[in-house]
Amino acid sequence: MGKNILVTGGAGFIGSNYIYYMQRKHPDYRLVCIDALTYAGNLHTLDNAANGNFRFVLGDITDRDLVFNLCKEEKFDLIVNFAAESHVDRSIENPEIFLKTNILGTQVLLDACNKFDISRYHQVSTDEVYGDLPLDRPDLFFTENTPIHTSSPYSASKASADLLVMAYHRTFGTPVTISRCSNNYGPYQFPEKLIPLMISKALADEPLPVYGEGLNVRDWLYVDDHCKAIDMITQNGKIGEVYNVGGHNEKTNIEVVRTILKAIGKDESLITHVKDRPGHDRRYAIDPTKIKTELDWEPETKFNDGIALTIEWYLNNTEWWQKILSGEYREYRNFGG
Ligand code: NAD
Ligand code: TYD
């Protein structure tokens, strides 16, 4: 029999891609998704996931009774925690919910692991816990030993959760792993993040808001490569270890925006430079040596291919993101079977 996995936050961007990846890769696994369907969760995203090995549960990971009852009932082999508030700009406007979901929610899941003897817990974290790197030092990269040094309430909440995960491992022996990934892109990403936002604006001939000069650098990873890394870590990664996930795909924001405009056939005059984000991290860049050496993970999708696939997906799925822009997606509550 295949594993029984609790996927938290599976109606969001990476969690849903993980569900589809795992359904393709391990059709015998049972996947139970718990998601609170915040503004970032969208049940339409999971329309194609419904099958006998899939269950959706509407619920908040900070709801201890609900999480414990679910774990008691389902007897999970593994929890993969994607559920989070994930947008830096929103964390600047309203940090509190970030602390609640990202830190206290993680604690509830860790407690559930201990109480119900769940044999593995995986925390999906971010390279943003390392802070940023200077633009004039392209020789520097984040390794797993780079000190935690956060910039935004979002990254501070993710770093706090990571510390809690490692503390549970040391104190209670909870069997944990952590992945810290660079910026993802691909299908089903909410159109508030750079790439889907710029694609949707370009298609609508609206101004593309680039923060500051657009010279900040992000290390882009196609979402399926991240899902593959998580699958490999939960199977063969060492308990108690952190793995950085990224693929030497560094681009300035302005390069990304120009690539999108060119691919869609729109004019660069749509680019509008707007006020910079407060505390804006300059550069993220991952050194993936550990995951390559220990687990033989490597990204399969080059940026040029991945961005073309992503643009094509947004062109072919206008209904998905237009329902988000109109707010219609929030009324959809069909949990299937
Ligand atoms: P997302 O915002 O698209 O999705 C988050 C999902 O979590 C949504 O479906 C939302 O409804 C759900 N959720 C939020 N609060 C919840 C709660 N209290 N209980 C249950 N569900 C809740 O985020 P994403 O981009 O898919 O990111 C997933 C994870 O990966 C996050 O932990 C994020 O920190 C991490 N990460 C993201 C990136 C990236 O580039 N997007 C990079 C590295 C790491
Ligand atoms: P984002 O997708 O929010 O991810 P993160 O801040 O977690 O890296 O932003 C990616 C980069 O794009 C970041 O440097 C901020 C910039 N950005 C813009 O210039 N304009 C925008 O409208 C957004 C959302 C982001």
C-alpha cells in the first residue's frame, strides 16, 4: 500500500502542483489536503485532483482539535506543510496573520506528529530566511550554514517556524526535514506574485509595476523541480537536516518583465517604475550542492523553457486567473465526493 500524506495548503500554488506531481509519480499514494481557503487558496485549482485516493478538508492548521482529529482518523505516514501566508507585501501591511499561520500553525502540526507518532514531517521553507546578498558579489550564495538574517515579517515568520521545527527535533526527537527553496514560478500561481501579475497585466495592456529600478535579483525555479526535490527529501533526506533548493537561474526583475513582454508581443512602454518595497531584499541565490551531492537532485527545467510553459499556461487558462481577479473564485466551495 502507498503512503498516506497530509498536504497542508494544497489549494495554493506550490501545494497544488505538489498534489498533481505526486498523483503522477505515485498514483498509489493517498493524499489528504487540508486548506483554510484564504484569499490565496482556490478550489478550482484542485478540480483535476479528485479521485479515490484524494480527499479535501476545509480547515485551518491552527485549529488543534481539527488537525488532531484528522490525524487520529487518517493515520498519516507523512505531513508536508505548505500552508502559509506567503506574500511579502501583505506581511508589511498586516504581519499578525503571518505569525499565527506560519508559526503557530507549524507548532500544531509538530504536536500532531508527536502525539500520533507520524513517521515524517517536512517543512516547506524559503531561502528568504537567509536575508539577502549584495548585488556586487555574484560569488556569494546561500548555503545551509548561512546564518538566519530575516528582512520582512514574512521571512521572520518562516525563520521562526524553521527554528521551532529544529527545536522539536532536538527536544522531542520529531522526525523532521526542512527545504529552503528559491522563488518558484509555474501554473496556478496567484496573480499577486511577480510573474503571474506581470503576465496578467501585459495581457490586459495595463501598466506593469516594477519596484524601484527593477535590479533586484531572484533565483527562479520551475515549480515541478521544487516538488521533485520535496519528494526526494521526504524519501531519502536525512532526518534533522535542512536542504537548500534552487538552480542557478538568477535574473533581475526587469529582465523577467522584459522576457514576458517579448513573449506576449507587448511593448516595453507598459513598464512603470513604482515606489520600492520597504526593506526590499536585493539578491537571493542558492547553492544547491548539498541536495545535488546527497540526493542527486537537479532542476530539469531551464528558465527559458519554464517561462514559455508558464506563459502558455496562463494564456490557455484565462478563466482560472480571471475568476481570481473578479473575486468569483471565493464563492466556489465544491469539495467533491
Ligand atoms: P500560496 O499563498 O499560493 O498558498 C498558500 C496556501 O495555504 C493557500 O491555499 C491558503 O489557503 C493556505 N493557507 C493559508 N493559511 C492557512 C491556514 N491557517 N490553514 C490552512 N491553510 C492555509 O503559497 P505558495 O506560494 O504555494 O507557498 C507554499 C509554501 O512554500 C509556503 O510555505 C511558502 O513560504 C513556501 N515557499 C514559497 C515560494 C514561492 O516562490 N512561492 C518559495 C519558497 C518557499
Ligand atoms: P514576489 O513575487 O513578491 O516574491 P518575493 O518578494 O518573495 O521574492 O516578488 C519578486 C520580485 O519582484 C521582488 O524583488 C519584488 C518584485 N516585484 C515588483 O517589482 N513588482 C511587483 O508588483 C511585485 C509583486 C514584485
